[in-house]
Amino acid sequence: RVLVGNYGCDYRINYTALGDGVNLASRLEASNKVFGTVVMVSESTADSAAMEFQFRKLGRILVPGKVQIVTVYELLMEKDELAAEAEANAQLLEGAFDQKVLHNWQWI
């Protein structure tokens, strides 16, 4: 849940967004540098947009300010732009990630 709008008083007002979702988005944006990606989203966002967009699972990370590990995805493209080869590559990479999780390999 996110609250967006003008906050403040008559002589000082600010348009801002508040909430856990805003904090998570900020942490994920900063994590793009580590993964070498441009747009990173959480699992709930990827699930919500799965009909329109293709995502690639990147991994599971612990972001500052959160207690639970967050599964993150990279936005690849709109589904109607997705070539069969790109979809196969995304599934192959996701399968490799799942194998690491299933075998309890450690991420460094």
C-alpha cells in the first residue's frame, strides 16, 4: 500500500509518496547496479504484470529495512515484442536459477 499526494501545511507543501512499497522500490532501484540491470521489480509486481510483460528471475536478496528475503526480476520487454528466442533464453536462465535454489548453492 502506497499513499501519494500533497503533504504539508498551507505555507509548505510537498508532493510525495509514502509506504513500504516506495521504500522497496527505492532499494530495488539501487540494486540495479549490482545486477547490471535497468529495471528491477519484486515478485508481487512481476506477478501482477505477467500478462503484459516478460520478466527474468534474477535471484533472492535481502534489502535494507526488510526482514524477509525478496525475489527480484528484471523487466525484459512487453510480451507482444517478445521473440521466441528471447523467451527461451529467459526460461533457460530461470531454470538455472531454480537449480541453484534446489541444490542449496550459495550466492556470493
